[in-house]
Amino acid sequence: METINPEGEFTISLWDAIQPIYNDIIRHPFVNKLAEGTLEYSCFAHYLSQDILYLRDDAKAFEELSKKATEPTEKTFFMSLANDGIAIEQELHNHFLKHFKVVEAKKKSPVIQKYTDFLREHSDKSSYNIAAAALLPCYWIYDMLGKHIVSNAKGNNIYQKWIDTYQGDEFTNYTKTYIQIVERLAQTALNIEKKQMQEAFVKATNFELNFFNEAITK
């Protein structure tokens, strides 16, 4: 399994800071049962329906982040993430809900409401550096987690169509570029802002874990 490595001292510190949380994620019952194909349908249905609502706001957050970027290439990059988020949300809504016979969620769950509020708050009001760090876990965590699930998936898995979405190079390439950007931003950030970047990164990673906690109890 290819790992997505940090790009320098600061992103090393980010990854080190969330190691306990990430370890809880890859050992989580939701993740293990998904890979085994034994996850309860109600848990998966909750996760998928809420993920669609999450992606809508996540795309809006990346659009706002692109407006904060000072480098043209970074403006373009984050706008690409926003557009891809919209496309993925539409794909999930139009095809995956039907495939898995999941009813569309009309309201955000408590965790997703808090998580999207957090992302939108940072993308709207925080500095570019802090906002970029706050939105990074949704890429870095999922790229690593996706590879973990793919490598541990059992045959004849009823969730294989979903697991297949974790395969491919495009998401990995986006993640690598994103990590490089955050490392570059940290090089000119003051120590107090670096601390705030790390705090935002850790908090967002905690939301990822909390989403699995919420889904497994459904």
C-alpha cells in the first residue's frame, strides 16, 4: 500500500499530531466491517446519505478557500477540488443512492452539521493558511483510509461498488499536491499561526472519527 508522506517538517508534525486519531479510524468497527462486507445496512445507509450532504458544503468551503489563495495555481487547484466535490456529490446522489437503495437524507446529522459548520467557518473567516489546514484531513485521511480498505476488502463484498471509489490515482495526486501547498504555507507562517493550523487539522480529523462513531450506532 502506497503511503502519502508528509512533504516537510510542518506536515510531519501534522501527521504526528493525529496518529492516535488515525489509528482509531483504521481500527474502527465501521471501517473493518465495511472491508469485511459485514457492516449493517443501516450504518452504511446513514453514512452514504450524510456524506452527500457533507460534500455539498465541503465543495462550497473549497470554493471560498480558492478565493483566499494568493498564488494563481493554488486558486485553480482549490477550485478544481470544489468542482470535483460537486461532481462526486452528484454521482453519489444519482447512482449510489439508487444502487444501494438508500433514502436521501433531508437533514444533516449532528456530527455532519458540526463538521460542515466548522469547515464553512474556517473557509469564510480564517486566514488562508489556517483554512487550508482545516480542509486538508478530508483528503489526506481518506486517501490513506481508502488504500487501507481496498487492501483489506474481502471477496464478494456487498459494498464493493463503494470500495471501488477509493481506487485510482487522481485522488492521490490531489492529496499530494494539497500536502505540498500546506507545507509551503507553513514556511512563511508565524509560530502562532502554525499552532492554529495544527489545531484546525486535528479538530477536522476528530470530526472524521466522530462521523464513523455516529454511523456505527445507527
